[in-house]
Amino acid sequence: TLLVVMVAGAVATPRQRAAEGTPLSGSPCEVAEDCNNIVRGGAGHRTGAPALCHNGRCKCPPYHLQVNGTVCLPGRLLGFKCGTDSQCRVRVPMSGCLQGVCQCSDGYTPYRRANCLKAAKVGDACRTQGQCRSSSPHAYCNFSIPRVFGRCSCTPEYRATSEGLCAARQLGLGSPCVSSRQCNLRVRGSVCKTPHEEATSFAVFNRITAIPGRNRDQEARGKHSTSNGLCQCPKGHGAENSKCIPLGKEIGENAVSLGQRCARTTQCQASDPNTRCSSAGVCDCVVPTHHCSAASTGCHPDTFQCVSSGRCISSHYVCDGTAQCEDYSDEAQCMGGRCSSHSFRCPSGRCISRGAICDGKEDCDDGADEKTCRDKCPVSTFKCGDGRCLPGYVFCNAHTSCSDGSDEDHRACILGAPRLRYCPFRCNNGRCRSVSVLCSGKDGCGDNSDEDKCEVCTCPAV
């Protein structure tokens, strides 16, 4: 009887415990090999990092995760492949395993590879631009120590709210401003005029600074003054009841902006007094320059120019059934068979928006807008990796539409890699976007560079 008790109370060897599936953590050991026999299951068919024998007990190495009690998996930093959330969190708090890769949880932004920083509001301390933009897309980290420490601030076109967010400044005529977009939010067609407008309006800025989309000279000026000009009506327009009205309308003349078809000079001058109707039948500057003329109006080529005001809008707004131009010119040629190059012509002669092509809904009477939506895609659409065609606006719009996720390519939409197969519009911050975001009235880039070049230039005075 005594012998039976001794056998029952005997301590099993590490190899015996391994064969019985005894958990690794806390198992007695003499050397590390005793623990590794448990990790390998005694037969080498289990994989994992070598375990340690510490103070006579088995344990996983630092920054390793014990799985099923017998395997030590290494913790993973941000951007590395993973199998479980815990494998990420053991190295980086507030992270998780998303689509097989360690990423920060919602409400947190990556800082290098070992930190997930909580989203910061305006006035809060920050270490990255993304930390501020996670709370408000129009905020940036104003570094006091470059790339180390700063505080979230709003870009000049936006103001801080009591909730720590950034809201657009809506400025009336005569208000201080830094861009025409600010003015146009309150008074459609108004522009921000500065004392040095002619000297600075054609500069091209590409250098990266703390404020996305601005150059260092602009940033330096911004430290001393948040406004560079005043909201005013453009040349050839007068203010009436807080609106900008073409002066030509006072004499019954329809205004025609730079580069548009005209019949007489008075039409052009109703929009800009320094223009004329050229022999080619288009409004041109009396003194054309390389920077401003009928051939170079100042608007992005992938946008639609309103005939009277010269304001430019997203090409996807043309023939969408809702007038965006004050003179309705974006909807004027949508039924007569002569479609704008920015729209799609149905066989019946009706014109529809580019955004309606391959959207899964038949807008043409015969469904022509949905017939060629596989492999050989229409020009204005996006081709998924599986060959399916979708409206162009699905590209990099932060919502996965393709079954393979190719419309939200991380290298194009987030990283802005320099050499890409497809990048219809590159923002100042390097990211790629669809041309549909251009002059849409919303910040599609994150640095507002898609809202540049959204109005015709002003011809030099004669």
C-alpha cells in the first residue's frame, strides 16, 4: 500500500507532462530544455519560441504570448503579420490583429511601430499629424519640436470649436480671409483678394511642412497673421444683398467667363472687364499671359467651368439632375443630344452624370450605362482587380467597394507611394484620389489640395 501511495504522489518528468499535454506556464523545470520539450509536445510537431526556465518554473520569454498553454508565440509590432489580437497587444497596447496585420484600434493612430496614440483634439498635445486628423480632418499637429512634440491646431480656413474640433470659417463680404474657398462658403462666387494677388497667385508649392498643402513661406506668414486678404466679389461683379452679381446683368447682358464660347465682347466683360470675345469666338484676356488666358483659365482640366461665374465644380456634378452653377450651365445641355465632355450620352440623346456609369442602376432607357461594366471599362470608371467596373468616385473614398479591396489600395490611398499603376489625381500630401473629388466643396485629400484651382483666373488690367 505504501508503494502505491509513493507512485501516485511522484512528480512527473517534463517529458511525461509533455506527453500528457500539461500546460507550459508554471510547470516545474530544471533547465530550459525541460520547458522546450513541453512546447514541442515531446515530438517536435508544435512550433513556438524557446521557453525559459526561471526559478524552477517554465515561462514564455518577454513579449511572447502563451497559446493553448503549450506554445510561446512572439508579440508583433504594428504592420507585422499576426494571428490573434493578444499577439499584437503584448507588444503594442491598444492594438489588434485586423485582416492578419497588427494595427491600432479605432480612435488610435500609429506612432512608429511600437505605439498607438489616442486621437487628440484641438489644443491637445500631439506627436503625429494623424493623431490630430483622427479627431478632425482639418486639424494638424503644430510642432514646437519638429516631429517630436506639438499641439493640434486648425488649418487657417477652419476655426476651433468648444468641442475641440475644426469647423469651416463662413466669411461674408469684407471679412479677413486666407483663401477664396472660405469666402465662397458664405457668399457664392466671392473671392479672397490680397494686396499681392497678382504676384503670388501663380506660385506652385510642393514642399512638405507642418501644415499639409502649404509652403514654408506661407506658414511663416501664418504665424504672424491668420488672414492675408478680404472677401470680395470678383472683377466684373457687384455686391447686392450679400451676393455677387455680374455687372453685365444690369444692362441685360449674360455674362460669359474666360475660355467659354461668346458672341460679343460685352458678354465677356460682364464677367471680367479685362476680357474680350476673340476671333475664335471665346472669351480671352485682352492681354493674355502664360498664367491667365483662354487656354489657361486657372481651373483644373478635370473639372467643369460654370459659364457665367467661372466657378469650377466636380465633373461628376454635371447632368446629375441638380444645378450646382448659378446659371444652371451644368444642367443646360443634358437633354438635347449635345452632351458635355464631362457627362455620358445615352443612345436616346439624354446625358447623365459620369457617376451614374456602372453604379448598378440603369439610368439610360436602354441600360447603356451598365452594359460595358466588365473587363473593358469606360474611361471615367474604376476597374477592380477582378475585372468589375465601378463609378470612378469609389477609388480611395475610404469605403471598400471592390470585392478584392483594390479600390482602397493602401499604397495609393494612404501612403501615396511615388510609382503607382493608377493615380488619377495626386494630392499635395502625395495621396491618390479620384478626379471626382476635385472642386466638390469637400476636403477629399486631407490637406484640401483638391479644392485648389476651382475658379478662373483674373485677367491682368489693361
